Amino acid sequence: MASKKVNQVNIRGTFDLDTMEIVEQAKEAEYTYDFLEQLRDFDGKNITVSIKEEKELPVKEEL
């Protein structure tokens, strides 16, 4: 099998479909990314898409 080069973008934040932006809340600042601009780098290429949502689990209360 031949070696591969992987072009990958990882952004964690709140996605707004209307503006196509992702807002990342860091400890010291807030960063806004243009998601559509990130996708343009992959236009016309064979890609894999994975979207993940993280939610905190409820804690069981002790009696």
C-alpha cells in the first residue's frame, strides 16, 4: 500500500448554519471561523465527512 498525505481540519465550537461560522470559546478569547471557507479547500476532492456533538451526561444524585 502506498503512503498517504492527509489534509484535515479540526475545529471545536458552536456551529451556526445561517452564517456558516463556527465559534470556539477558549479560556482567554473567542475565535470565529468561516466554515464555508474551510470547506472550499476540499472542493472537487474525494473526502470523508464526520460530525460529532458532545453533551455532558447527567450526574446521578445520591440519596
